[in-house]
Amino acid sequence: MTSPTTHNMSSPTTHNMTSPMTHNMTSAPQLTVNTTVETLDTPVSNTGCGTEQLCASEPSNCDPSTGASCFFFSAKQQPGSQNLEFSLSGESEGYIAATLSPDATLGDNDPTYICANNNSFVQFFSTVLVNGSLTQTELSVNSVKGKVNGKKIQCTFTATVPNSATRRPRGAPTDAAILISTGAFNNNSGTLGSPTAKFSSDVVNLSNPNTTVTNQLSTNTTSSPTTAHAITFQQTLMQVLLISVGALSLALV
């Protein structure tokens, strides 16, 4: 199927809400909101990573422009503004999403940008992530482009990074932890399922392309956002228990 130039598909569950964020998440100048999805003619790629744009991916050598199965996110700041150009790529039968959190506490009313597969066309949603659930809202987003090829979803968009001074007391306004996730999407009802984390980072400066971004999920890439930061502790605890059991067994021999 040849994609038409534009797809102004409004979700039947959209509430046209003003952002419920309670952390003074505004900045100037705001973008003119327009989430109409145009066709993405140039595939998302890792060209310019480390020099022109900040990149995060799983696996770390992901090139989303190839046929490889991977998850990819990039950010590039527009000169003289708090607006950034984002790219997102991944495989899902439902949606892929990028969440930006001003601290490492994911799910505390964090802006989440979603590109969903709606009958082989990209439908864009702006939402906030609250305790593992997504609530549709209006975020400062425009210039959305997208393409679906099989299960691979790719999209690009420009967004104003919300200013959350109460949760970001120090650091640059573009500091954020990155979460890449996937989830189910019902294209009949427009319902978005709960996200499953594929990549989760510490807080990094999105405007610094030289920043090295690592996946804190390590060996586990299927954790929910609400448990992603507990993985390291759980793994360490399990190692301690195994060592203790082994030592006790030797003592009893």
C-alpha cells in the first residue's frame, strides 16, 4: 500500500486535554501543536550519533536504517531553543514510545511520545506516563513524520522539552532520563496498552551529542517502567542469596 502524504487520524479516545502536569512544565517559545503525521521518506538512522545527535539504542550498535531488529532513540537540539528534534524506531505490532523524565523516577507524570501502527500507518499520540499507565494529553509537538514497514515503526518529531524545575533542581533544562518502550494498540478503540520497557537510561543532557547513553536494564529488556530501576537490586540480591546457599552447603558437608 502506498502511504498518502498526510494522515490526520485522531484517536477516538483523545480527550483534547490541557497537560495535567503539575511541575510547571512549560518553556518559551512553545511550538504550534500539530500532530498530523506526514510520510517519513528518509529512514531513521544512526548517522551523526556522537557528533550531531545524542543516541540511545538496544543493542548499542543498532542501525535502525537496516533490517536489524533493534530499538533506537535520538535527540538533536534546535539552535537557541529548548526544542529538540527526535527520532524513534523499533519493532512492535502495537506502538513504540519514548518517555522523558527529569529524574530517574519514571512514571511520575512524565511526557511520553507514542508512534502506533494503525493499519500500516503511523498514528501519533502525546501522553503522560503515570504509575505505569498512559494518559493522553496535549504536549508541545509538531513536524511529525512516520512510516510502518511490517512490524518496524519509525517516526520523527519536534517537541519542546517540558521544564520541570521542582524535579530538576540542578542541571540543564534538557536533562532527562530516557525510556524506550513498546505496548499494545487497539486500532478500533484507540486504546493504548501499558508500556513495556526496552531501554532505560540515567539522566543525561539531551542536547549534548557526545553523551554516552547506556541501557540500565542490562540483561533484562522486558521490564515494566515501574520496576525497571529495581532490576539491579534484584539481581544483586539473588547473587547474594546464591552465594549464601552455596557457602551453607559447603559448611554442612
